Amino acid sequence: MSHDANLALVREFTTSESLIRHMLAVEAAVRAYAVKFGEDPEKWATVGLLHDFDYERWPNPPDHPLKGAQILKERGYPDDVIYAIKSHADYLPDYPRVSRLDKTLYACDELCGFITACALVRPQRLEGLDAKGVKKRLKQSTFAAAVKREDITNGAADLGVDLDEHINFCIAAMRTIADELALLPKAE
């Protein structure tokens, strides 16, 4: 479950750089939560990185994430990693989020995508972005309209973290790989 092996799997199934960057952002946030919670950072990072690796090929439910889950099983990934990835899909009632890992992936997924959208419209990108700015954008229903706002609020609540703290935590995690995410401040 090394980062390089997981990233190679992502690149085997995904050509969209924006989707790859999304998975990297979620990986960073989930890894940071693993450290905070005293869990296995590599296992948690694997879940964050691989959660959407099958989406480009099979974007329709329930193919995503079930097709990917089959591939992960064939390649020997642990059952709890596969379960957490399945549980991030609300439309799979047979896979409720039960573990802290399941809940963390769900809490970080939509939020990291929304944070990216917020950063992309700012010259300073992630630098200086905070919960106040993100929450202001959350209130604008036309901004990043495809993002389900209730997934963001419900995810934080289910994880048992304050929404503002959760937003700031994910931003901080994403800043650690801002270059890989193409979210460094624009040169003047």
C-alpha cells in the first residue's frame, strides 16, 4: 500500500489530472486525520487516494465504486480499505459508514473538492483561505453547484468535528501538497 504503488493504480485507470488532484487532496486530508487520531497513516492515505480511481471508467452508480472494489480485491487490498471506499457512496445502503476511517473519507471527499473550487478562484489559491471564506462560498448555491452542501455538513457532524475546524484542518492538509494540487499562489 505504498503511495507510489497506489498512485500508479490511479494513473492506470484515470487520465483526468483534475480528478487525480482531487484524489491527492483527499489523500492528504485523510492522512492528516489518521495522524491526529493515532491511526495508520499509510492505510488511511490509501483509502483517500484510491476512493475515486475507478470513477473515470465507471462514473455511474453503482458501478462506481463497486467496479473499483472488485479490482482492489483482486489486487489484494485489505477488506477494511475496500469497505471504506464503498461506504463513501450514499447510494450503497449495504455499506453504511461505521468506522472512523469510513466517516473520515466521507467527511473529506466533497469538502476537498469544494476547497479546491474556492482556491481556484483566488489569486493566492490556498494561501490565506480559511473556513470563513469557504462557508461564504457554501452559501452561494451557484458556486460549484455540483457539490452537495449537505454532504459537507453531514460529514463533519458524523465525524464529530466542528465544521469550521474541519474546513481549516482540510485546508492545512492540502497546503502541504499545494504544488501537486496546482494550488500554489499565482505569480504576479
